[in-house]
Amino acid sequence: MDAAAGGGECHAAQVVGVSGEMDAAAMERFAAAAGLPGRGLSYAVVSILGPQGSGKSTLLNHLFGTNFREMDALRGRHQTTKGIWIAKAVGIEPFTVVLDLEGTDGRERGQDDTAFEKQSALFALAVSDIVMINLWCHDIGREHAANRPLLRTVFQVLMRLFSPRKTTLLLVIRDKTKTPLEYLTQALKDDIQKIWDSVRKPEAYKEAALNEFFNVEVTALSSYEEKEELFKEQVGQLRQRFYHSIAPGGLAADRRGVVPASGFCLSALQIWKVIRENKDLNLPAHKVMVATVRCEEIANEKLTCFLSDKGWLELEAAAKSGPVPSFGTRLGAILDSYLSEYDMETLYFDEGVRTAKRKQLESSMLDHTYPALETVIEHLHLVALNKFRSDLEQTLRSREGFAASVHQCVQASMAEFDAGLRDAAVKHVEWDASKVRNKLQEHMQAHVESIRNTKLAELKASYEKNLSDALAGPVQSILETGERDSWACIRILYRRETENAALAFSASLSEFGLDQTVSSKMISDLREHARSVVEMKAREEAGNVLMRMKERFFTVLSRDRNSMPRTWTGDEDIRAITREARLAALRLMSVMAAIRLDDKPDKIDRALITALLDSGPFSQKRSVEFTYDPLASSTWEEVPPKDTLITPVQCKSIWRQFKAETEYAVAQAMSMQETHRRSKNWLPPAWTILLLAILGYNEFVFLLRNPLYLLGFFVAFVLSYAIWLQYDITAYFRHGTLSALLTISSRLLPTIMDIMTAIVNMSHSHKKHSPGRSSRPPQVHTHSFRNQMWRQAQVQYHQSPDSPSTSSSVDSNGGDEHES
């Protein structure tokens, strides 16, 4: 007969009933359900002996994960385990079979107790690898309580009936006192040795030592009722000893006589048969056996009637649809009616059996009602949870504080749930409602956490966005300036905005009722976000450092201190200006080389200037200040690697690329300055003019004595001056002397012809006018000629002298002038 109490993974079954008969069918069903036949030799058998009520079933349930029925101490000390029960240990390798034996010294069996306990103990020792003996600590040293007579009989019969094999005796001392375990262990081993020495042995084993048949181990456990947590911890440690128990050195002492798992059931059945045929071992008292069978039949009959009861079926159906008013009262009335009928029909049977079966009947009926009760509680749970969610949502919409809203809604929902539990409670069940209340509170808390996390995430995202907007743009703008105090300005901005955001964020968090640690962590995360924004912008700008350096260089080079475009007139010191521009670019790179959010000085600026800008006379200074190349490293001094944006080696590489890309601008400026200087110095030097005057004195006197030559020179001068006005001679010579001479010579004759034509036209025009009308010559030609000369000079300045289009433009302009 399978035990409902041993369901699930335990596969518990009662293989020996109260009457002492082994249920072979139950044994086979257990073995098949547990998968024992396919284990071969890889299995172990553990059994337990001990006084009634010593907590054997409790120990097995905690030790092996079984579900043997345990005694309820609140209802008195009585026999719980009857006969022999079998189950599979959960989560232990190898496969372990657990036998729970009926306790010894029980008052239920009375005078027949000794016979059955001898049979069951002998059976356990015969089939088990490990036999646990449950002993009360305060009973050690007492003759009967310590099971000494039982062990003496077992030792004798075991060697007489079977071929003995080495078995592990694990003595479990319960409710250990302050007596050291070593003393208790030694006392128990001494008692067992004395028992062994005193028993009569067959001739073959007369001189055999105890350790040839038994491996004695001793362990102690604290009180389960007084020190439950310590008890569970010690049981957990003891459980570890049963892992790999059949391996060499394991807890199982001897595996030589083990039968294959497929023959275990047959072997156990034969062993029990031999034990039962021993005439010295008697069956239980007949009256107890009859009472047991009859009371069980009546209990089963009442259980069947209850399950088909119309009132119960209606109550069960109503429970599936929703909460049932007065569920506990109605169910209690039905249970009381069937228990009363049982009491009337079993009035003249043995009181102990009758009471035990009544408890079993009550327990069975409650087991069948439990799903309905659980359904009712689930409905109450769902109603209370939905009410809480709805109330909390409405309360939060009213802008009340989050923590206060949660507390108010929890109190209201739990009060309604408690009222429903009281209405559903059944008087036959000593039921602790704390578990279901805790479950509801956990679900409420989970919902609260979900809403809180959502709102906190939204709040955090909002503050992070505002902080990013407040920092990103200004930080980028400050870094683009590249001034020496850029990071000082960034630090002021960073600290001001971060502190303002942190204070506002802390005030917003206060209404959520968060733990101080959590609140501090979130504020710290906001500060870290602010720092990460600054670092991100700094890294972005550092990635564009070469472009920013060139922009700064060209700005300083091409504009003066008033931001006006610079004109290279020849008086500027290009080297000084270039150094100033490079210094500005270098300081920009110094600003972007590292993150400086901490007020810690560094030598990056000086190292860059010394290593990259200073040279020549400054090399001695560099050798004094830096004993090595400051840029021959991948890190900056006094700057953590995590704050480094541009390493010294990268700075060196960027500087080389920067110089290569800005050299052309410097060369172009120097070329423009040189060209301008040449344009201003086209006349020969003064000393040359003086030398010509001295050496040409005779020629000058000759000209004074011959006026005709002087007139010719005057005409040549006028002609040259007209040509000078016609062309920008200075612009021609800017492109080279040879080019200027070729251009002038190619245009000289056409220009002379144009001038002569203009003079002839002017003389004809003068003759046509009478002397009395107007003596003023028309000024339009003079001005037109001069304007044309100026325009031609501008054109010639912007065009190449060698370009054929230049002469064409001059000719066309000259033609237009004539036509005008």
C-alpha cells in the first residue's frame, strides 16, 4: 500500500504493515516507480532504528528529502510510523533506499512490542549498508533506552541466520547536551564492544572482532524543537557523508554481499520470511490487529461518503468560481458530521487504534479539501492584489508622496485580505496564515518595486538629460577656446551644475522612501553621469585636436590682436608671429591632452612647449628641467591613464603632422612679405644715384650748353611719363626684370602711337573752336586718359605680363578712348 505522504520524488510506500506481513506488491510498485531495478550494484540501503517519538522520521525527511509522516508533538507523544516504510532519497548519488522502521518501546503494541522490534531491527541489519540508531543524549548509559538488549539479540540472530557482512552502525545522538562529543563517542563504542563480547557466537565467529562485522560511527545533533536552524545545519553536514557512500572509503562499509538491484525486492522478501518463521519472534496482539483493520475500513467508508457528499461538491464548485462567503463554517459542519458518524461506529474498538484512525480520516478529508481551500485563498489573494494596484494607481495620480501612498494602500488591502482569511478558516486545521499573508505582501512589494523602478528610471533619465544639456554644449565651447584656464572653467561649471542637479535629485528621491544606501548610490550614479558627459565631450574634442590646432594657428597667423585681417607689408616679424600661432595651437593640444576634473597640477603644457616648440638655445633649459624626453612615454606624469586623452607619443605624432600641414601657410606669408618689400625698393639705392650724379657731371654740363639735346630729353621725359601713366611699371617688375622688359618693349610702340594720335586730335580740336567761345580744353579727355591709365594699371597688376589677353585689353581700351 503506497503512502500518500511519500508522493513526489520520494516514492514512499509501506512494505510491512502493522500486522507484520510484507506487502510484496507494494515493494514491487515502489521499485518500479523509483527506477531501482536498472541500477545494477550502484545503490545503497539506509535504515533507522530507535525509540518511538525520538524523531526518526523527522531526521530522515530532513536528511534525505523524504516525506515520511512525522509526529505532531502538540497532540501528544504517540506512534506515528507503523510497520516499515520505504522511500527513495532525493538528490543523493548513488541511488539510496531509505527504510523508516516503527519505533521501539511504544505503548501501542504493548506486550508484543519486543517481538516486532526484534524482527524489524534484524531485517534492517540484514538488508542495509548503513543502519542509523537514534539515541537520546540523556539516555546514554541506560540499559533499555540505549537499545542495548535489542543490539545483543540482533548480534546473536544475525550471525545465526545469515552470512554476515560488514555493516556501518551510525549512532545519532539526539538533543546533544554540553558533554563533549568525544566522551559520548567513546562511551557508546565501549558499550557496543561490551555487548559484542557478551553475546554467544557460533564457533566460526567465536574469536571474531566487532570491526569485522560492523563499522561504528557516532554523530550528534542539536534539539530540533529548541535549535531548529542549528539542527538543519548539522543535518546538512551529515547529508554530505551519504554522497558517494558506496565509493571506496565511503560511509557504506562493505559491498561484497550486495545483490543486484533487480533482485533486491526478492531478497528482502526472503529475508523477512526467514525472520517471520523464527518461533522466538511473535506476531502482534490479535485484538490490536482486528481493531486496526476494522477502524481503517470504517474510516475509508466515511472518506468515500464525504467525497460524494452533495454539500461538499457544491462548496467545491463554488470555490472554483470565486470567493465563497462563510466557506470555513460550512466546510467545518460537513467534516464534523462524518467524524461523528465514525466515532459512533468505532466506539467499542481499541481506543488507541480508533483514535489513530480517526486522525487519519480527518487528515485524509482535509487533504481532499485543501485544493478548494487553496483556491478560495487564491481568489482572496487576487482580489486584494487588484484592489491594491487600483488604489495605488489612483493615489499616485493625486500627486501624493510615493511612500505614503504605498503604505496607505497596503494597509487597506491587507485588512480586507485578513477578513477574508478569517471567513475561510476551518476549525479542524491549525493553520498558520502567515505564509499566505507573506506571499500577498511579496506580490504587493513586487508591484511596488516595479512601479518604483519605472518612476525612478524616468526621473533619473530626466535629470541625466538635463545635466547633459547643461554640460555638453558649454564644455565643448570652452574646450574649443583652448585657453590655459579652460579646465578651471570646466571644473567650476561641472561642480555647479552637478551639485544643483544632485540637490534637486535628492529632494525628488525623498518621496520614494528609499534606503539611504540606495539613495546615495543613485545620486552617486548621477554624479558619475555628469563626469562621463564631460569626459565624452573631451574625448570628442580630442579626436578633432588636429583640426582645432590648424584653425587656431591660421587664426593667429592671419589676424592681428584686433581680429583684423593681417596685411604682410614687410614690417611684421613672421617668425615671432609663427611662434605665437604655434604656441597657441600647442596650448590647445595641451588642454585636450588630458581630463583635469580634479584640482591636481600637471606638467603637460610645459612638457609640450619644451619638447616641441623650444629648440636651439632652449635645449639646455630642456635638459635641465627634463632629464629625458618627456614625450617618449605613453602616459603623462601625475595624470592617471584613465584621464589621458592624447598620450605623449600621440602628441608628438600630431605635432609633426600639424607642422607639415601649416608650413605652406608660413612660406606663403614670407613670400608675400618679400614681394611687398621688393615692390617698395624698385629704385636703385641712394648711393647709386649719387655716384651717377658725380660721374655724369660732364654730361650734365654738356646738356646745358646744347639746348637742343635738352629739348629732346624733355620730349623723352614727357613721353616716358605718359608711358608711366599708361602702365603700372611696378607691377611688371614684381614678376621679374626680364619679364617686365619684354612686356614694356612689346607695348611701347603701340602706346607711343596712341599718344601721338591723341595729341594730333587735340590740336585739330583746338583749331576748330573760335578764340572767343572758350579757351578751356575739354577735360573729359584728360580725365579719361588718366582714368584709363589707372584702370590699365589695375588690370596689369592682377594679370600676368606674359598673357596675350593683357595687350588686347590695353589696345581695346585705347581704341575706345580714341572713339570717345
